[in-house]
Amino acid sequence: MAITLDFMARFGAKLVDNGYPVIPIWPGTKKPGRFLCGAWADYPAWTRHCERPTTVIEAETWAAWPDAAIGLACGTLVGIDIDVLDHDMAHRLERLARDMLGDTPLLRIGRAPKRLLVYRAEVPFSGPKRAPLEILAQGRQFVAFAIHPDTGRPYEWPEDSPLTVALDDLPVVTEESARAWLDAAVALLPAELRPATLTSQPAAAPSTSPQRGTLAAVRSALAHIPNADFDYDSWVRIGMAVKGAVGEDGASPFAAWSALSTKDVPATTAKAWASFRPTTIGAGTLYHLAMERGWRPDPAVVLDGTVPQDEVHPAASLLAKLEATPAESSQPVPPFDLDIPGGVLGDMVGYMLATARRPQPELSLGASLCAIGALMGRKYRTESNLRSNLYVIALADSGSGKNHSREIINELFYEAGLAQYLGGNKIASGAGLLTALHRQPSLLLQIDEFGMFLEGIADRRRSPRHLTEILDNMTELYTSAGGVFLGAEYANRDGKNERRDINQPCLCVYGTTAPTRFWNALQSANVVDGSLARFIVIASGNQYPDENEAAGIRTAPPALLERLKLIAQGGGHAPAGNLAGLTADPVTAVVPMTVPMTAEAKAAFRELSRHITERLREACGTPFTPVLARIGENAAKVALIRAVSSDPVAPVIRGEDADWAIRFVGTCADRAMAEIDRHIADNDTERNHKRLLEIVRSAGAVGLTKSDLIRRSQFLDRRQRDEVIAVLVEAGMIEPVMKPTATKPAMTFRSTGRGTW
């Protein structure tokens, strides 16, 4: 029977107290692992423990993992690994290490006579390997307490152990002394044990290497390799490839490339470069990494450093073909510059901004689109029978001026005699919403504190049915604008409970709310079922703009009032019959004006359809497909509103209308999907993780001290907070950093930028 011991539970905390960089080891192996979803898996981000101390929170988390073994990450810690099965030779190499490096108290035995000596480095360095000897230094690890997979017995510490000797008490080694021991140790090895990869050629002069490149090609390739979150091993690999390609000429390009990372320490970079001695790595590796990231070298650039510079490169024709067929680009959508269009839409936005104490262009635009969309209801349509019903949510903090747009719309509609288009500020039930629409089939609802309202209508587990029916009805009404909305059937049809059908309803909703309240109110089910996808979510570009001192008593421009009335009349095209188009009954004639679309506009929407189809295929199985699927429909509605606001009498959707609407809706959708990924959760546990992660993210590169994090996460008790922090650290989403202070180092947490939940 295999021996299993809870090493992490027994020894982890003590090792952390002694200053060691502890990492979890997958039971029965020698590699770092983590316990996820009831099973052990690889731990790819373990190398971050080479650069910082392990926290008590991490050790306590790992202690709960079944049979978790213990490894120690190298950096400040250095291991001298003697992987020799000859007893006498292993002993001689150990004695040589103690004589040259110091008499360390820590000796670890796994499979005797193999052994490992443990030292400390004041300045971390990269350790070389010349099998069967290796210096385990920066970016490496070794097993400390575990069951050896070959012997089936625990690793042994025959003298002292890390449980009794603190890291600071170990003898100090330098890169020079460690390499000197390695050179001397290799010389002691018999010929049959010496590394086969050693070469008589000086390793630092790879001028005859088949991996030789040119400085111009190396510079070009490095420019296409982003340097943001490379781990140490990957960084070293690229440095080795550069040096193997161009020798010492690569020092400056490598230093400049390394400086692009926030983790760069110039002194460490220079020291690492001096230690690089590539033998089998060079230009080929570097070019391959760059081409994986889209590099297409200019045909004029010579890649092979062994080719005379005045000759035509043998690969020039192939490179020319690559240049003529560039790789598919995945550039992000450019930011929406919010150029306000002309016509009634622009006039309304301009009036809102001129009279606002704190002007909010994005919010004014969203409110105006909804207001004009309600006036256009049942009077205009696209050639595909889309209508002007829009759902818009405007996100801005309290006190930022988000209520002003609603006030202006109320005033304009009342002064223009269009108050019948205004719904109430609250919706009491799903039935109440339908009653209001039956009374006025084209309706604008302006809802303050929409996040609070959404909490009630979106929570199907806790909210009563009459509230959740509001969201159900809104979802169905959105797609019923071009037909007949069929009301509910009642068992008791006594006149009060008769089924009420609504012919071509046009419901426009404009809600304002604080961002945090809105995203916390949503659940992933609201994304998947498409209810959120129908909303255009607009965020304020400036939460607290400068105050407008000219704001005060206002008077609506008469010309704006007249044009709003013209839109409400369908551009003067009155339908036949004195009640035609005014009531909700299906028997009433409603014949909207069809707004044509130019060839340029049609081409823009065809291209949008192709682009969205590609993104839908890429996003298949994610919660983002409903949002992507609605971009085209919402963009067509916005283009229709812009066209009618420009010319209510003879509107035409032009290419500029289509382009503007596509950019506007597409940018809003992309931003909404980013926020969905960061905020929306299925349960309270996941929500707590995302909220705390967002708190750390908002602190930027400076990070948050533990006390600041506690102060800003009072929604969690101490136990919950510690558990969430431990999970986020373990997942590599935040990292603890020790920062010096006037007294003693303080723990600071900062975001790593490595993904979301």
C-alpha cells in the first residue's frame, strides 16, 4: 500500500514562518500541482513563488488539499543537485560543494546516493545544468517533503531540515561561486558521466552556430513579441535565443525589449544576459515565436546571419508571398468617439448639454435615442420591418448628473403636447406594464435607480411572480414591435381579466443607475436567456465633469418642439381614418412608413453580419453569444432613428447613418461583454470573488494594503475575506507584494491582469 502523508497540513505553516517559498506538489509526482474541482491538476503559475515569499493564507489553503506534498521554489533559495548513483562520486561532489560553497546544514536525500544541498542567494541568478549536475536557481523548484515516486518512501533530511533551520541562516552563494563549483565538479566526473552537450567552442561566441541570425531581423522579431506577463523561464529562453542569434550585439535589443515589462529590473537583466551561454538555441527559436504572433519579415531583411549581406536571401520569394497575404488581424474595435449627429437627435442632445449642471454627452445621447424612438413608434420601419423600440441603460455614479436627461425629456414632451408618450416612473407589475401599453401602444419608460429595479425583476428565486413578469414581458415586447403581442389568457374572463392583445407595440425604456448596483443586480442567467442582450448599455465617459455655470432657468427651443411633433405625426403622413394608428386593438390599421436604405448602408450591414457571424462561431458556448447576436438588430434601429431625426418627412438610411450606428452599438456591446466577464456571477461565492478582484483591479499597479482591502470589502466577514484572497492568489489573479516602509515591510495586493472568472 502506498504511503500518503498530509505534508502540507503538517509542515506548510512552519516552513512559511521560517521564510521558505513553499509551493504545493502533486502527490506521487515531483511537479507543482493544485487541487481543483475534486482533482489534482498542473499548476502553471507556480514560478511566481520564486520572486516573493509564500503567505500564510496560501499555506492554509493548500493544507486543506488531500495529500498535498511540499516543494520549495528557487530564487533566493538555491539547490545543488547531484544526480549521481555512484556512492563514492556522489560523496566527493558533496564534499567539493561544502568546501567551495560553505558547509550547509541542509542535505536532502530522495533516492540515495543522489543528494541535494541547499543554499541561499543574496541576488537571484539563473542556474545552469550539466547533467547529471544542476544548479537549481531562479525559476526552478525541488521537492522537500513528499513521497518519492520511485522509492515509495518520504524524502529524508538526515541532518537538519527547513523545519529547524530558517532560510536566512543558510550559507550564501553567488552565481560565480556556483558556476565555479559546477566547472570543478564536471572535471571530477568520469568520461561516461560527463554531459554530452559540452563543446570545446566558447559558449559565449556563437558566431559559427547554425542558429545565427542578423541584428536587423532580431530587432524586427522582438518588436512582434509582447513582453507583459512572460514567466521567468520564457524570458530567459528569449534572451538565450537573442544571444545565440547575434551574440553580444543583442544585449541592447534584449534590454530594450525587457524594459517593456513592468517587472523589469535593469540590473537583473544585465546580470542574466552575462550568464547566458546558448549552444543549441538562437535565431530559429526567436523567429518562430515572432511568427506565431503575426510577424511577417520584410523580404529585404536577411534572416540567416551566415548569408553574405550583399547576396539575395534564399527565402526572399517566400517572404514576399507572406507579405502579400497578411495574416488575419484581430485588432480591437476602435473606441467610439461620440460624434453627435445632426437633426432632431443632435438638437435634443445639444439642448440637454447646454442646460445641464454636469453635462453628460453619452447619457444625453442614450436618452434622446429612446425619446425619439418612442415618438416614431408605429410610424416608421426599416425595409426588414424593424422598429424604433430601444432599451437603453445609462451607467453613472450618484451625483454625476444622470437625472438631467430625463427631466429635459419630460419638459419637452409636455410643452410639445406629447405627454401621452410618457409612462410612469415605476412599474408595479407585468400586468401593469401591459395595461399601460394597451392604453398607449407607443410608450417611453424612464426609470431611475434601474439597478435596484432590476434586482427585483431579475431574481427569479426570491422575487414574486408579478415582478419577474415585468422582465419576461419586456423581453417579449422587444421582438413583437413589428407584429401583434398576444396577451395572457385568464380563467375568469369577467371583463377585467379579458385577454388584451397589442398591435405593433413600441416600448422604449431608458434607465439610469450606478454601475456597481447594475452589474451586481444581474445574474448569468439574464445573459444567457437574452434579456440583457436587448439592452444597449452606455457608460459615462466622465463621471464628474466640470460644472456648467450657465445652467439655470431654461426655455425649450420652439424649433425643437415643432420637429418633435412632426416626428410624432409620422412626418405629416397621416393614415386614413380618424383613429387609425392610435389605438392598440389589432383591428386598427397601422401602416408605418418604410424607410429605404442606400446601397452603401446595405453594404455596411452585410459586412457587419459577416463579422458578427465569425464572432459568434468563436464565442460558441460562452454567455456572450446573445449579446453578439443583437448587435445588428440594435444597430439597424439606431440607424433608423438617426435617419428619421435628420428628415422626418422623407427619411433615408444612408451609409453614414449605418456606419455611425454600427460603431456606437458595437462599442457599447464590447464594453458590456467585458463588464459581464468581470462582474456577473451565478452565486454569492462567485460574486464575492469578482467584487474583491474588482476592488484590487481598481487600485492599479500601486495595489492595496491589507488594511485598505479590508476597509473596502466590508461586505465580507474575516473568514470569507481570507478565503477569497487565498483563492484569487492561488488562481494567479492577484499577487501579494512585500513593500518596504519606515518600520517593517507591508503586504500589498495587486492585480496580475491574468484573466477573469
